[in-house]
Amino acid sequence: MTVVVIVGTKHSPGVSTLAGSLAYAHGGRSVIVEADPAGGDYAIRSGRPTEPGLVGLAAAARNGLDPEILDRHLQTVTGNVSVLAAPPSAVQTSSALDAISGPLARLLARDATRLAIIDGGRLEHPARLHPFLEVADLVLVLARPTAEDVAGLRARLRDLDGHARRVVVGLVGDGPYGCDEVAANLEADRVERIAWDPATARAVAAGTGSGRWLARRPLIRSATHLLATTTLASVSTVEAGRT
């Protein structure tokens, strides 16, 4: 399995939204793991329960974790996309991550059948994400192209030193700083622009919108471009006629 970790700076701009967009743009089987120590938001957004999910998986895997146990704790979002949902409680989520993140990261890295997208939220507790960072083929660090966020990027990237093989910075929306300018001042493999597209963000979060409409939207185009230009394994672009 290809593993992508997405984290954000102080304002965590669109981490969960980009996770869903990458899964859609990938087109094949994907699993989104809510690994934000501050708690998950999939259940709240979708009106679904938090279980099956992360906390139940941590309890079930006390004597070992295998693909069947993982699959029993996933919820189907749409089509080929599943989610390992976390509760909104930071205490419950952090406790579950402490128990399961190592075995889960290793299992995801061994699975060649799906793209694993780790929603890490704000990069404020990097130690809890280390197991995922260390197996990730790509770490995406999202920031807005503003003075405040760009200034904080350097410290965030230092948090990843020794724990990430490849780091790409995603600048969300427009602002006074361009990709080339940010790249010249940061030690990142590359800097990419991510479209600020609230309408598509809402559709992705709700699991609505037709395939044709979504495929043409700026946010999905950004996600497709990221997959293609970062040469992730098993990447496929969105088919214009998919429904």
C-alpha cells in the first residue's frame, strides 16, 4: 500500500478535505485513517456513528492486528473509499493512537491493495504520528500562503526531520507568497498550490456531487495533480464520466 500522511500548520487548512479529495482523485481502493490526536470529525460531518472505528480497533487488536480485524472496523464512505473513524474526543483518540498506531502503520505499509491516507490534523503532537510518518511514501504539510503560516512552516518541517522520507508543502489558496518563493526558503522536496474551493470541500465532506461535476472542480484537479506529480504508486486519474 502507498501511504500518504497529511498534516497542517497552526490553522490546519483543509487537511480532512484534501484527504477525501485525494481518495476521490485516486479512483482505486483507498482508506482514510483519522489519526488527528485532537479527535476525528468524519462522524460529525456525515451523521454516522464513531464505531466501528479507531477505538474499537485498538481494543480488538490487543493480541495482534491483521487485515481482517482492520476491515471489520472500517466504514464505507462511497465507492472504493473507506474510513477508520475516530471519535471527536481528544482523550479517546489519543489513547487509541498510543495503543494502535505502530501496528496499524506497519499493516498499512504492507497492504498492496489500497492507498492509505492518514489525516493527522495539525502537526502539534508529532510523536503520536511518528509510526505513520516513518512508513509514509509522502508527507503533505498544508499551510496558507500568509506570513503567519509560512513563518511557522520551518518549525513544522523540523519536527519531521528523521521521520519522513519525502515532504511536500501544499499552499492552500491564494496569498502574497508563491510556491517558488516558499520553496526557496524551506527544506521541502517541492511546494504545490492547492485550490481553495469551498463548494467542492462541502461536497467531498458530505459525499455528494456527481462524478462529472467533481472531476472538473479546482480542488479535485489539485488532488489529481498532486497524485500525478508526486509519482505515488498505483495512481489513477479521475475519469470524466465517472458517476
